[in-house]
Amino acid sequence: MPVRKFRDVSEMKDVWYEPGDPKLFRALQNIWTFARLVYAPKFPPGVYKHRSVSEMNAQTEQWQEANFRAFQARRSEIKK
């Protein structure tokens, strides 16, 4: 996807789509697909009780680490 630079908002006329334009739906689909592939954090459902703040922080770090590894795996899939 090419990157375009604009000096002013008035130069962005060709970027906007009219409501109902099929290009609009494809653009939205591409954005949602990209977001799903790049940022899809998962946290176990439920309420967790911890004995201390440090225990809670350790659990949160484990979840974040797992999400980051999943992100790296998805990223390597995209590059293939």
C-alpha cells in the first residue's frame, strides 16, 4: 500500500469515499483485517483476586508477554 503525504486537508479529496461506494466497504474491510492481524490481545475472562499488587502485576505481565508472542507469530505469518 503506497504512503501519500498531504500538506493540506484540501489535497485529500481523492481519499474520501461516498456513502455506498464499494471502495468504501473494501477499505473498511482492509482496515479491520489489518487491525485483527496486528492487534488482537487476549485476556482470560473472569475476575481474578490477588494477594498483593506485585502478584497482580506478575499475572498481567504474563498475559502481556503471551499477547506479544502471539503478535510476533501473526507478524511472521503476514511476512510469508
